[in-house]
Amino acid sequence: MENDYKVLYRKYRPFSFDEVIGQKYSIKMLKNAVINNKISHAYIFTGPRGTGKTSTAKIFARTINCENPESGIPCGKCYSCLNASNSADIIEIDAASNNGVDEVRELINNVKVAPSFSKYKVYIIDEVHMLSKSAFNALLLTLEEPPSHVVFILATTNIESVPITILSRCQRYDFKKISFEDLTSHLKWVASKENISINDEAIEEIAYLSEGGCRDALSILNQLSTSNEEIDLNVVLTNYGSVSFVQIKNIISYFLEDKYSSLKDAFDELKNSSIDYKFFLKKMIDQLFLQAIDLNEKGNKEDFLRLKNVIFELNALINQINITIDPFLLIFLVFAKSMTCSGTVEFKQEEIFTPIEQEEKIKDVVTEAKVVSTLEDNAQKIDKVNEKAIEENSSEHEVDLDYLKKLKEVRINNCFAEADKKLLTSFKNNWRSFNEKIGSTHEIKAAIMDTEVVLASKNINIVTHLQTSMVELFNRELEKIESEYQKMEKESIKFMACSKEEWDELKKEYVKRMRENQPYELIEEPTYQQELHEEKLTSEVEDQDLEEVFSVFDEEKLEVQ
């Protein structure tokens, strides 16, 4: 028996202009073209997937071939309308699978043949941006001066890849993402027609997940409806790895209220769930943006600026997260280092520790401070337990930061002094090899991931990373990194990391010094405490100036000739 079942996005594909949702302007202009009999020889429909480009192209093709259109709507009674679904005069071509010059030449030869029974022979070329360069060139002349009985309708999701010579010969219609309101309304209508039991929260979540694409929304609804059970919000979240707005709002609230422990617990819960971090990031950025606007309107400038900074960092993080490490850890670090409490940790009152547990708790806090720079005073917040030990740890940590700062300045200087372009190429390859050899569970994997060597001398390599927090983590783990590198690559090399922004400033300084004939001279590296401690006592102001100079950097690579 033949299966008559159709998936929802096919069953409810629009058949007339009035059934197309979310594209009022484009539909109005196309109807006017039919009413005024001003049919162009070539059109291009562009926009995101699932917004109605191909469906509108088919409707337009049927409409211009209708013998008696009424107000830009096909009559549905003439021979052309009744045979539109299998008309030989409406030719659909998938450019993704027919993108060669031979296919286009065959099309050009067929263009000369008159339509069988319609006014126009209509060619609908879907995903036209997939055509090869030679195929575009072959199409060009025909597209500019086709026979009067031919209309081309090109559709694409990537207008940037279509040559300007093609675009200039077409009337362009931009299809926008379907609004949230139109999508939810359409989904409710389809659900009622199909007797699908679904609540409003679930419909809204489906509309959000589909990102303005009606086809995606109907596909999700179709899949969830196969269970014949009521579809609620939890069903959608579970099946599609999404996250509720309640969870998102809670995280933002913990952040603004400086509730570090609550924030950490929330991210621990996310790590143990099946939530897709990309969905989470998108939803989080959307919600942060809305809340930032609200705070700005209320005059809360401080929290507005905090949210704005987090938005920019999360946006930069989207394309940098590597699945070999926990993405929620990196997202958590962005929030944690922007908390205004300077690392205040909430400990529950019921947490009572023995002396040994107290000591371990102190160690845990100090260790975590090495990962999140803004949490470096956490140990002092543990109910003043073993205060002396905490102060010693905090003091040692402070000296460590100063030492790294001075060491960074010296190593960058010395690497510039002996920089070698040939060595740079060699060390780049070695560094990639080292990254591949380190297992995903290795303790330094997170520190070295997504770094690249940008400057090299015979003894020192400088690497960059986009995230400042990861730069700090790298430099704190220098000894371990250098030790593992020596083991695996059989070569003793010193390293130092800086951010992309820092690197940009360093390059500018390098160019300036070369022009002024002020070459870099080798400087002896500081010992861990002696030199540095003396300098700290005598040049505090100078250190502050140096910190300002070396705190902002970028991504372009420097090649020393």
C-alpha cells in the first residue's frame, strides 16, 4: 500500500501568496508585479533557510503563468493552474548537485525551446551560490538577455557567494527570519489542525529553537508529535538539549548578586546535563542583552557595564570553544572573573570542617584562585579558619603574580632581541605537534589549547590566546608546560603567553623601535624573589605604568625578517 503520509513542513507548505508567513513586503511587491504585468526576466530570493524562498518562487511561477489571475492571485481553474504541480514549463534545479558548467550549458540550450502550454518557461535554481565559477560565467549572458518567454528565479542562503555580475542582472528580494510571534501563531494553528496536544511554553521554545525558520519549527513539532503524548516544555528541552529561561535568569541573578557558590552549582548542573552549549550561549547572550537594556534604562550603569562586558566575552567565545575541554567551564570563567565581589565565596552555614578538612578547603580555594584571577582572595572568606595559613598563601600568591609580570616583560624582550623567522616556522609545527600529543585529560591541556606561537628565538617562544583568563592560566603553569614540552619534543624551550590585544601593542612597539634604531638587548631573567622583591619596593609607580602598557593586545602575526 502506498504511504500517503507527509511530514508537516511538506503538508503545510504555502500554495498561495496569502499562505506565506512573515514576508509581507516581498509578497506585496511580487503581487504588484503580476497585477501591473511588469514581470522581470530574472529574480533572486535571498535569506535564511526555511523562510519561504523556494515556496514563494513556485507560487510566483504558477501566478505569472495563470491565464486569469485576480489581484495577483492565481485563479486555480485554468489549464495552467490545474497542471502547475507537474508542469513541464516550471523547471526546478538544485545547484548543489548540478553545479557544473556542463549542466548550465544544457540549461542554456533548453532555454531556447518555447513553453509547452504556458506563457513563461520558469527556471527555479535553488542554492544558486553553489554553482562553480565557470558555471556562473556560462549563465551570465543568458541571464542578461534571455528569450522573452523565459523567467529565472534564483534562490540562495548565501548571497555573498553570488558574483556581483549575476546580482546586477536580477531583481533582489530579501527574505527575513520569521518573527517569533508569527512562528508561534503558525505552530498553534498547525497543532490544532493536526490535533497535537502541546502547551504554549513548548510552542514558544520550539519557535526559539528554530531561529526564524518555519521549516525547522515544523520539523521539530513533527518529531515531538510522534509519541502521541502531550508535549510540554520539559519534553522540548530534554529532546533538543536546550535550557529553560528560568535557568538562564537564575544564572544572571547569581552573577549580579555576587553569589559565587550558587553560580558554580548552576554551572555544575549544566555540565552534568545534556544541554547543547551552543544553544545555551545563544540564549544566554539574548537574555543578557535584554537585561542590560533594562538596567541601562533604569540608570544602573554599573551592572549594565558588567553585563555588557560579559556579552562581548561570551560572543568572542562562541567560535573558540573546543569540544575537547568542558565548554561550560570556560563560560563559567567568563562570569566568575567579572564578579565585583573580588571572589567572595558563599559557604553554607551547615558546612563545618575538621582541622584537616579546613586545611584542604584552603588549598582548594587557593588552587581555584589560580584559574580564576578575580577569585584570588577566596581563602580569606572561609569563616576565618586557620587565618595565618590563609594569609601566607595569599601573600605567596601576590609575589607570584609580580614575578610572572616581570618575567613576562623580560622574556618578550629577549625573544624580540633574538627573533628568527625560520625558527618561528619550525616552532609553530613543534607546538602543533605538542598540542596533539597532550591528551584531553592532561592537567595542562586547558592552558595550551587554542594558543599559537607568534614569536620565536632559539631559547624562547611567545604564544597568544584570545581569552585573557586563559593567558593567565598558561603563565601560571609555565613550569609544567616547559617540563612536558621537553619530555615530548626533546627540546628545552622557555615560554610566555600574551593576549591577542597585547601582541598587537607589542608589534607596534617593535616597529617603532626598529624605525628609531633602538634594537632590543638581552636582559637577565629575574630570580624568583630577590630581584623582584627589591624592585617592588622601589618602583611601584613604574610597575603601574608598565601594567597599562602591557594589558591590551591583538591577533595579527609578526614575522621578523
